[in-house]
Amino acid sequence: MRTTSLPSDTSDQSDPSDPSATMPSLAVRRLRDRQSHDPADLHAILAEAIVAHVGFVRGGHPLVLPFLCGVGDLGDGPVLLLHGSTGGGLFLDAGTVGVPVSATVTHVDGLVFARSTFDSSANYRSAVVVGNATVVPEELRADALRQVADHLMPGRRDEVREMTPKEVRATQVLQLPLDHASVKIRAAGVGEAVDDGEDHSVWAGVLPLAVRAGDAAPGGHLGGQAGGPVGRRGGGPPR
């Protein structure tokens, strides 16, 4: 069973026979006190994720694409699951051996208004996961898709029919291990020096930000069904 650890520093000066030897250092170089080495912080950030931005290189050019995602476990430890199509470019790039990627998830929890723009900041929780993303084996694909669905729409599978074999074949999932990751967090108030010449009559503080579900907008062919989506992502019933 693989466990997640957040290294304080990993460089490519280690044994070349070690797969992690080619991994970049994920140590925070500036404001190091904001880096967390607690795996619980990583899992908490990913648990709230809806989209992961995934960076990779194709034809010598860096690309970053958004993917619906989920956190799951297919038997070898926690992984980030990236949802897509069997014809998607990154899924084709992965082939049978996988593709090196960097996946990021960021939650902005507030804007920090200081009395100068230089001292202003943001409160955030950010995770970077680096590794080799591989295609989920065919025999595990349906399970991976169920885990993504449960992550994004908890409780929804209890209300709808099961996936058909055709639907499973048309969809694909990449899995990215969480054993090489970095977390950076700011959760603080205004940081400013009292002698910087600011006008202290100007308001300073933190404006909280959050992603919240709105009222559900019903779709077509409702029949006699009432109510809105269930689970933590759902809003209230339609008005």
C-alpha cells in the first residue's frame, strides 16, 4: 500500500536508478513557512477539487489543460483521477507507459487588503502533484469512473442508472500517484509594517471568498420528478 509523503526537498542528485531521481524539487524557495509537509493538508485540498490543471509537454511546447478530477484508490494507494475521453490527446500520449505531468489544484479563500498594493495578498491552499500519469487498466475503469462520480456528485449514483458497458468504453481515466507532491498554504491576516508610510485611516482586512452552489436549474424531460441534486455540491431545490 503506497503512502503519501510530502518531501521537504527532492532533487535529481539521488540514485539515477531510483524513479524519483528525475523528479524536480518541490521545496518552496520563498516564504518556506507556508509549505506544509502534512499529507492531511494535501488530501483536504484535493477532496474539495473539481478541476485539476494538468501541465505536460507535447512537441517541445508546454501545455496546461483543465480536467475534471477526483481522489480515489484503485488498490495501490491514493491517486488523483483525471476524467476524459478515450480519444483525448493526453490519454493517447500516455499510451501504455504513461506520461510525465504536473497537476495543480488551488483554492483561493480570501483576498487580503493591506494599506498598500505591495503588502496586499491572498489566502489560499495550493497543491502540486508531479509524476507519471498512467491510463487506468480496462478492468478497473468502471471503478475509477464511479469514484470520480462520487467525488464530484456524492450520492448521485444512488439516483441514476448504472453506466452501460458502451459508456465505460467511451470514457477514460488517468491515475496520478500522490507520493510526490507539494502543498503551500496562506491563512493569515494583513501583514504590513507600521512605519511604511501607509494611511492608517484606510480600511485593511480580509475579504473571504468561497465557491458555493446556487439554486439548481432543472433540465428537460423531468416528468414528475422534483427536488434538486443531492450531496455537498448540490444547491437547494428549484424555485
